[in-house]
Amino acid sequence: MTPEELRADVPALANGDTAYLNYGAHGPSPSYVVDASSSFLADHEYGSADADPYDVAFDAYETVRSRIADFLGADPEAVALTQSTTDGINRIAGAIEWDSGDVVVRTDLEHPAGVLPWQRLEREGVEVRVLETTDGRIDREAFAEAVEDATLACFSAITWTHGTRLPVADLVEIASAAGAFTLVDAVQVPGQRAMDVTEWGADAVAAAGHKWLLGPWGAGFLYVDPDSASDLAPHSVGYRSVETPSATGVEYHPGARRFEIGSASPAPHVGLLEAIDAIESIGLPTIEARIERLTDRLKNRIDDDRLVSPREYESGLVTIADDDPEATVERLADREIAVRSLPWPEAVRVSVHAVSTADEIDAVADALGDTA
């Protein structure tokens, strides 16, 4: 498959009326992704009188967990099926026995998914340290000082604010050496860059497939290192979380499956498998090379004083300073160009995928030039 062929499979992009450049928030799905989800749901419900719906669902859980694990470079036992990145981060936050005086370290680059769970813990006496950064970069010495006595460190693999790639393995090594649990928000990675969670060495990695993978909403996934999982006791518990559901006590399922709870529909994850197949049929090296060419094309039209993202390629997220981002997003929408504003920095973010076109890049560059 080529990026052009994948684009043609996406109904939201097929008519070409709108220059869609907001993949960092949501990636419209190909028709066969939605069809796979819909077909599973129909078969599960319509066939429930003839086939045990629990057996059908559990078979699907195992299939999708195995496929997602392979995509992440992990063992199936290390992967839990979640609804979203936020869901995965919260499941980790709820599985640690927090004491007053414990310390969480996060950066000032985190999405609300990596902010709100820790703000809640502050009410229980947990200290939250916010590491200040510069131009979407983390100073390693400052990070090492911040995590020196930390219980947990949470940071992103690709920043949603700047599109910068953080040195995940290095930060994990620093935090782990200090005895901190490491939790990575990786939602901006799958679908635009290859990822092997075992190479990062983190205790946990949360992500989802509804952005660059062009999968459905509700198809999140959580990697948990097998050695780390055994020390985690999720507060939310259901029959999928335990070895044997009974009234005699809670014996968590070994590995990441302890984070799965109850009768969640496998339909979104079934659709995600089709999305993964499509992305892999193109090949992530091809996808990344095309994103680099298109983002370079856009950045060449943006002056240095407006370009917030690095001029050299790091990801498909291109952030451009703007005095009134929300008004600019509305003006571009009137010109049938879809981008988004950011709460911080004061900027507009353009998300460029391999399925984007040179004409779309030129259109958004022209429009941004007109609003400068």
C-alpha cells in the first residue's frame, strides 16, 4: 500500500474538500477499520443466542492483545487493553499505594492526561513537581535533580506542544537509578514512528490508536513491564483482572492484564488491528520519510521567529506562534483547513501525516502567511 492509497480508503479525506491537518488530536479511520469494528459488534450481538458472547469476547481480547503486543515489541502478557492514554495513565496512578510525602515528577510539556491524575493526588498529600523546560527540551541534569527522591516520573515520548522527541531511554535510566517508577505517555508515537517499548526500559507506557494509526476511539493500550506489574495493585478490579473470580479474595492476574476490568467491547480494538495492518503495509520508514518531506515543506514557509517546533525534523507536529490561536483556527476552518490551537504555548499546531498532500501543506502555509 502507498500513502496515497491509504488516503483514498479514508472517507473523511476522500472528497478533498478539507485540508485535514489535525492528526495529533484525531486520525480519521479508513472504511475497513470502521467496518471491522461494526462487523464484530454485529456478530457479537446478533450471534449471542448461538455462541457464548463471553467466549467470543475473550477470544477477541487475546487476539488483539497479541497483535498489539507484536506492534509494540512486547509480550502479550505485558499489554493491557484500555480505552485511551488517559485511561492507561489513571490505571497506573490508581495501582500505586501512595503515602503523604510521596513525589511525582512531570514536565511542563505534558498533555492534561499526564497532569490531571497527579493533581488529584495532591489532595492526598502527594507532592507534584513540575520540571520546567525550554523549547520542548528536558535538561538532563535538572531532571536528575528533580527525580532524586521521586516515587514516579511521568513524561511524553513526543511532546504534544512542540513535536519534539524526548530521549526516553536516557530519562528512564536516570529516573530508574533514583528508584522512581517511570511512566511514558507515548500516544503521539504509534503510526508515525516505530516504537519498541522494551528498548525504552520504562515501567509503563500508555498510548492509543485514534491518532496517527487512524484507528477508532476507545482502542487504547498500556504496556507494563512484567517485573513492575507484580508490585502494582489496581484499585479497579473485575473478573478480567484476576486469576479466578471468587468471593474468597483478590489474586491479580499476572502481568498487565490485571489492569483490565470487565465487559468492555473488543470492537474498537478489532478495528485497530485493521489500522495497524494498513500502516505496516506502507511501512513506518516510508511513513516517516514522507512526513519529514512534508513538514520540511511547511517549515520552509515559516519564519524563524514564528516556528516553535524544531526546524530539523523530529515529528509530524509543527507548532507555529500566533497572537490569537483560536481566531486563526476559526479563520482557517472557514478556508476548509483543519488545524488546532494550543493552550500553551500560544500557538497553532499543524499535524502532518503521510496521508497529507503537498497541496494541503501549501494551502495551510498560504493561510498562515495571510494571518501573520
